Amino acid sequence: MVAFGLLGTSPVQARFDKDFSTWQVLGFTFYEDEAWRIKATAQTRWYNDNSFLATWFVNPILEYKIHSNLDIGATYLIEELRAQSGDDYTRVHIFRLYLAPHWKLGDRKSYSMRHLLALRAIESIDNQLVSRHRFSFNYKVVDMGPLACIGADAEVFYNYTTNRLFENRFRPLKLSFSVNKQTKLELFYMFQSKRFGDDATWQTAYVFGQLLNYKF
């Protein structure tokens, strides 16, 4: 199945190649029943060896369980980006639609994908149509205290304006912890590779991420 996604090449960039960065994500699930789910997330990303706040964004998310193995969703994301050389932010509006099929492979294993198509409107610059392709594997663990699940995933990005792959993300390790019945914490390590410039040179950043999710 073809997967679709977002996040085109940024109009402003901090130092990237062999950089160490951290991402912080705060998520909320406001409502959930057998069919519908209403969520929101906020995220900050620090680059230049975790010394420069390069981007932050917020986005509400609406999901519908169309099948026991398939969710569909829509999001509107406002992202603020800034270059290393200045304090001014560039605003990006992103409209996204996605399919998220998922399967249980026994009692502990699960496999999922997210297929996302996005229109990325960069303030005062241009619009881009971008797709994103993520594939995830997770394994539930038992008798390991708060550690509930380990996993890995990979994601690639395609820009239909430039007609090329421009980013890939590989998370070889994700650790999910159950803080309590309403709160979950995920820690991950990621290799983020992107293409920059006219020669489309690949550069890589090393990312440590933290995701805290609370369900009302």
C-alpha cells in the first residue's frame, strides 16, 4: 500500500549535518469512543547540538476508525521556522489527510503504517504538495516495570513539487513507558537525513526525542 506524508524541505535551516538535536512532544487525547478520536500535539525541535530552537508547531488531530484495522485522520498544523542567522520566524500552514492501517501479529507484536498527503503553504514563498510514508513495528513486554513496549520505525518523504525523495527518518529504538493509566512516555533515538541545496546533498542529524501523552 502506498503511504503518504508531509514536511517538505524547509525554507530556513539551522546547521544540520552530523548535528545532535532533541525533539520534545506533548500530546493530549481529549475524546475517544469506539469510532472517533480528538487529539492535539505540540512540539519543539532544538538543533545545533541542542543549543538553537529552530522550529515549533501545534496541531489538532481528528481521527475516525473506519475499520478495526484502519483509521483515517485529518490535521491542520501551524509551524514556525527560523534560520540560524536570525530571530524572525517563517510561518508554515500544513493541511494533512492520512490513512493508518494497523494489525496485531499475535498477543504482543503489532505492525502499522501511516500514509499521509499534505499541502504545505509557506508564508510569502510558495506551496508544496508532499507525501510521507511510515512503517512501524512494536513489541509489548511484560514484567519489566514501567516499560510497556519496544519498537522501531522508518519513514520516507517525497516532494511532488521537486519530484524527488528529500528526507528519511529511521528510529532503530523506541521505548514506551506506562506512567499511569492516563499518561504514557516514549523515548526514541533517530537518524534524520535530508537533502539540501541545488545539488541535493544528503545531510544527517542524530535526534533524541521525548513524547509525553496524556489521555483525559
